[in-house]
Amino acid sequence: MKKLLFSFLALVSFHPVSSQGCSDAGFCTMGAMKPDQPFNKRTTVKLRTLEVSFYRGETTLTPIVYVATADFNFSVGRKNTLQVKVPFQHVEGRLAKTSSLSDLSLCFTRNIYSSDQFDINLSVGGKIPTNHSDFSTSDGNALPMYYQTSLGTWDLISGISLINRHWLIATGIQIPLNSNKNNFDWHRWDANNPTPDPVEQDYVKNYANATGLRRGTDVMLRVERNFRFSRFNCSVGLLPIYRITPDVITNVAGVRTSYDLQGNKAMGLAMSWIVTTGYNFNVRSGIKLLIGHKITQRKFSPDGLTRESVASITYSYRF
């Protein structure tokens, strides 16, 4: 058992990982959209589950993201589940270090059809911002979204899934309801410094402007094949996420404008392959490793969610 746990930890330590788990704003790990969901009619469902996950994320630029998440699931009757996710995030990069509680997730899931062959589950929920995405450097320069611990928006989320013994098919939508209060615009970086560093200024231009960012709406599809044994389980799948409306910001002239109207193509497809493997110590507890890698991604991501690859390790306890 110790060798198994060490192997899992080693894989997480040496594999590049991501804070979001799927290069999205969080909804692909909520309710009916979660990966690696079990389908076992012979096992008594526990009323409560606590999952604790740890990961380290490498972005496409210098920021590295560290996140610890507590994921609580409570059964409400035989057909309903309430999920609460509480993450804490720390970011280190060339421009700054930031830490705080990250966005909270609430999701209500109801089983709307159940048979010996498959289940259909429906989820409705949302994300609650814990700050305004307005962290700045000690010099007063507004930081890009890569360094923010919150997306700064209230989001509405809904999804549905079909699960049987071998397959999980899920789709969902995430709709931001407001703009955040981020003020980053590389045109204004170091504007008050009489002798700005040209090397730093060139680097800062790699980050997308995000002043008053309102993210576009995302839709997702998860297709996953599961392989389950007495104690071990694994799954392989694809996770495409499509941004169907453009991101909108306030430009340097103070005008609200769409990134796509500027020719930057913030809409479009981001898709990853996902592999999970898990081991159940007993009926109450288990451990799981998830690894994914980008197949394609949007050409432009002002929200700072772009990831090359992802891995996470999770311990779950059912009671």
C-alpha cells in the first residue's frame, strides 16, 4: 500500500499540472460533469463524501499555481446530492506572488432517471467569487489574470450526464453573469516609473489585457470510457470545451470592446485527453490520479486559464 501511495505522489510531483483540471473555469469538475463517476447498483451509497485534492499547475508563461481543494458531497434523499468545493490557491511567477481562498462552487444534482442499465443526472449550480480579480504588485501595477486567485465573476452552471457501467457522457454550460474588476493593461504597466525596464515591459506584453473582463460563455462535452475492477479502476476520455461568445474588456481608450472584434479569436475550441486511475483501500476510502494533456486550445485566453497539461491527486472518504 505504501509503495502504491508513493508511486501516485511521484507521478504528481514530476508531471506538469494545472490548477483548473481541464483548462476551464471550473465547471467540468462539478456535479454531473465530474470525471470518473462510479456506476454500481450493488454498493450502498454513502450519505457523505469528502475529497481532498492537491495539485501544482504550470501555465504557458512563468506563473506556477498551487491549489488545495476540499470537495464536500452530501446526499439529500435517495436522488439528490449537494456539492460544495472550497479551494485555496497560491500563485508564484515572475511578476508577483499571490495567495487567497479561491472561488467557491455550489452544485445541486438530481438523478432524473435510473435503471439497471444507466443513470441520467441533472445538475444546477454556480460559482461565487472570493475577490474582484484586482490583485496588484507592491508598486501598484495591476496583475494579469494568470496571477489572480479568483475569476471575479458570479457564474451560472448547468449540466446533464448519462452513466452506465462502461461509459460516461456529460455536457454542461457555464455563463458568467458580470464583469470582474481586473485592471491589467500592459499599455499602463510601469507608467509611473520614469525609468521603466524595457526587458520587463517586453515580457509583460505576453499577457492579455483584461481590464473589466467579462468572460464568454463556455459549453463542454465529456466522453469517457471506464474500466472497473474490485479495487482498481481507470478511465480514458476526451474533454472539448468551446467558448461560444467572445470575451469583452475595457480597452486603453476606456471603450468596452470584444476581443474577437479585434481579431484575437478568444472564442473557439480547447480540447484535452484525460486519463484517471484509482485504488479503493476499502468501501470508505480511496485515492485517484488524473492526468490530461492539451490536444488543441483557443489561440487567445485573456482569462489566464490556458494550460498545456494537467494532473491531480485526490483522496476521498465516504461516511
